[in-house]
Amino acid sequence: MTTPEQTTLARAAAEAQQKAAMAVTAPAYVSACPGAGKTYVITSRHLQSPWRLLRQGRALISFTRVARDQMARRCRQAGRADLVQAPHFIGTLDSFLWEFLVKPRRAANPAPRLLESWASIKAPVEGMDREISLHRFPMAVDPSQKEACESVAWDKLDYDTRQLIEASAYSRKAWEEKIFETRKSWCDQGYFTGHEARFLALWNLRNAKAAAGLVPPLRSRFSEVIVDEAQDCSAADLAILQLLHAAGLPLILVGDPDQAIYAWRGAEPQALRSFSAQLSPTPHQLTGNWRSSPVICRLAATLRTGQRPPDTSVVRDDDIPVLLLPTQFANSGSRHLHAPTGAGIVDFFRTLTEEYAVPAKDCLVTAYKYATLPAISREKPNTSAITSLAWAHAAAHSPGASGDDLTRACAIAVRVLFGYWYPGETGGPDSIMAAHRLSAGQVNRTAFAFLHSLPPPHKEWGPQVWQAMKAWPALPGAAPQGGKGRPAGKPTVSRPQAATDMRTNIIHQLKGDEADGVLLLLPDAGSVQRWATSDPVTDEVLRVWYVAVTRARRLAAIAVPEEETDALAQLLTGRQVPVRVA
């Protein structure tokens, strides 16, 4: 148990680190542990800006809209709405690259638009023996070449798309030509995604003439640029930031290489370490954890690089041991059983949280893969239109659905209806709405009403949806053409949510999230051996587990195969982590 005196000293040390980070001079790198209060530090630094009108501002860049909105909200709550307006900038990296390094070089007509994904518009790859949407082909860019080159990341195709390509009479080379041809046609109409923004930003900065028109305005507008969650930067992102740094733009990167879990999009912790050394040979450290208990800090230290000592727990003195749950894993997440009792593993975890006075509503269950999770009801990427619509129906009928989920549900319903009503029209819903003078409110109300009119999804749901689409009162300008736009196939129906009040999500969706109690499911044989012998520098799976356990505030539980429980208990005990095999 931590003494009050130790807690006071830890808090004072952590506050001193934060104040130093608020005052650090750019260029600099700030290494921040989980729960270090990065957003607080960044926003507090921004709030130190003087009230008077400035010729120069500050750019605060994040990787998610949630973090962006949180920083902007804190500025407004502090009575500094001026700090979210020009010359300042608060936004995502995609929007920063688009606004300052891409859009100024695009023609005004057609108006350039940044899409969240090609899935936002109906963009099938044309001229092949089967229709596959452009968004199902992930792109890769290699910035190491003098002329950065693009390619289709064939190794990152989802299973369904891979099956379609393998069954096609056309070669991958032929598909790649058509994919780039299709994409070019949409770019010529002014549509781009974050990938194209990165590629064009990199090209513009490497082109002397283009850079001469882009870099001076950036240096004039921003006294510094702060990039949060820098460990999520891809190789292309870091190449762009290196060019901006070389051009004299003051950069501050804030991140934690141990939380680099997006290798699939080119994020590598060693690349960040190399670049951060250029910014500041000795990084500023934030090692005070304002989220997790001392036990969880010790647990996390066993999963990260360098054999560093545990971070300091600043505000908690909980001494709940790490709970190890011997588990019999099944193919279905709802059938994972606690080996000693035969109870469902989530139900058993719930009884333990009650024992430690941790409310179930403040807990989450997580795993590496969707398939491992019980009762998950999430929109998965690259699904068919009918499956996406089934997810949207579930979100629209869920009392606890988030605003983001409801927005996505509405967008899915709009895309499905527009695909039937306006089959010959190109562009996304916005361009169709503009062409027919439809208001966003009118369209969204129609989409939600349509969703609520549908029966609950089931395996034979498709024909019912199709009849409902044909019978639904069409919006002005609609011109259906037979069966065009009909959602084909059978939906993958989400299992009903278990009555545990616990949230469930895969680890990759938990960045920025936290909970009083976290249950991590490790179903694969050999996980404990991996924990004991692998190096987090090169093994991303360990970094993924690190992110999972550091979401916990008071209680961390780990479900492992029954035969591996004792080995994990010995491993953690040997590293001074208190455990309880339950």
C-alpha cells in the first residue's frame, strides 16, 4: 500500500514533469507513458498563449477526431475560444496535411474534397469480371525512394476481398492497373482520401517549386506544431514531418513507442526513436501515471522495452492484484468458460469485479480479434452493404449508442437508399444532395425513419430490405432502375449484447479509452511464452497487450488457456507483480 507521503511526493514529481513539458522549447520530443496526461499538457501549453491577437499561432495535431474535439473543448471551457480559431489550428493529421500541404496546390474546379474513406462514395473498380469497391484495396506508399512510389497492399486485403481476387480471371497486375485507373478518375473529380493526401504532401515537399509556395506560409503562420500520439505516425507521416523540420518549422512530438500498434499502416517504433533523437537527443519524460494503480503500472512494465522500472502511479493506492483466469476458450466468444467453475468467463469476471467493488458498467472486455470477443456488436471494415445496414439497424435501435455510431448508421442508410434512388449518379451523397437540392436534415430524417421501419436483421433479411426500399417514399429526383442498388447476400447478424453492462471492443479501438476494470482475453496457445521471451521492440503483439492493460484504472484481469495459467503466475510474480489465480 502506498503511503500518503509517497503519494504526495509522486504527485509533486509528476506535476513538475508536466510543467517542464509545457515550457519545453521546440524542436523537442516528449516521451509520455500511458495516463501521463498528454492532452492536458498539450492543451495547457496552448492556454499559455497571450490574449492579444497574434500574427503566429500554434497547430495541435492528433490522429483522432475524439482527441481533436477534446482539446478544442478544453480551450472553450477555459474561456479561450480564440485558441481554436486562426491563426491557430486544432485538427487531425489528415486535415493538417490536406489544408496546408495539398489543397493549396489543387485547382479550385472541381472543388477538392477530403474523404474519410473511399467507402464514403460509391466507387467500384470498373471493367473487371466482378465488382469490388475501391475502399477494399488498401494502398501503401514507400517514402524511402527518391520518387515515393505507391502500390496496392495485397498482403493487407481482408479475407472476402482476397477470395474474390483469387477467383477472378484477371491477374493482380491487371487489377492494380484498374484500381489506379479508377482512383485517378475520382481524384480528377476532386475526391481524395488520407492516403492520397499523404502521397501528395510528400511529393509537394520534395518538389522545390511546390515547396517554395507551401513552406513559407506555414512558417509564417505557426510558431510551433505539436503532434500528439506520434507513435502512430506511418513511415510517410514521419518523412513529411522530417521535411517540415528540415525546412525550419518548429516541431514538438509527443508519444510513446511502446504503444505503437499500427504496423499494418507503416508505424514502427524504431523509426520514431530515430527521428525524435534529431529533435532532442535527450527526450523530456512524463513518467507519472494519473490513470492506473501501482499494480497495473508494474504489470505494464513487464510488456515494454528496455527493462525500465514501472511508471509512478500518481493518484491511486489500489492494491488489487492482477487476476489470472484459467479459461477454456471456444470458437465463439460467448462460449469461453472459466475452467474451474464452468461459468461464462465474462460472467465470472463480473462476480470478481463486484468482490472488489468495481462496477460492471465501468469495465471493459477486450481482445486482439473481434472473433474472440463475446457479444460484440461493432461495425467491421469492408463488409457487404447488407451487413453494414444490419449493423446500422442495431445501432439505431440501441439506447446506449454513441453519437459517432448513430452518425455512421445514418450515413450507411443514406448510401444504401441513394444507391437505389440515384443509380446513375456519381460522387458521394453530398454531391447528389446538392444536385437535387436536398437538405441534410431531410435526408437524415428519411434515413433514420427507414432504419426504424425495418424488422430485426436475420439470415433472410435481404428480400425484406429490398421490398422496404421499393415501397419507401422516394426523395425528389429519384430515378430507380430495376434492381440496381439492391443490397445482395445475407447479412452477418451481430449476436445480442450480453446482459453484463460491460463494454467490449478490440484493443486497436481502445486508444484514448480507459475503465476501472479491464479483462484481456488471450486465447492463443503459447501467449505466456511469447510474453516471457519476445522483445516488444520487434513484436507488435506485446505492444498491443501493453495498450490493453494500461487502459485499466483499478483492476486488470487476464484470461489465458487453463494449462498456461501457472506459467503466467510465475512469470508475473517473479517480476514483483502481485497476482491472484481465480
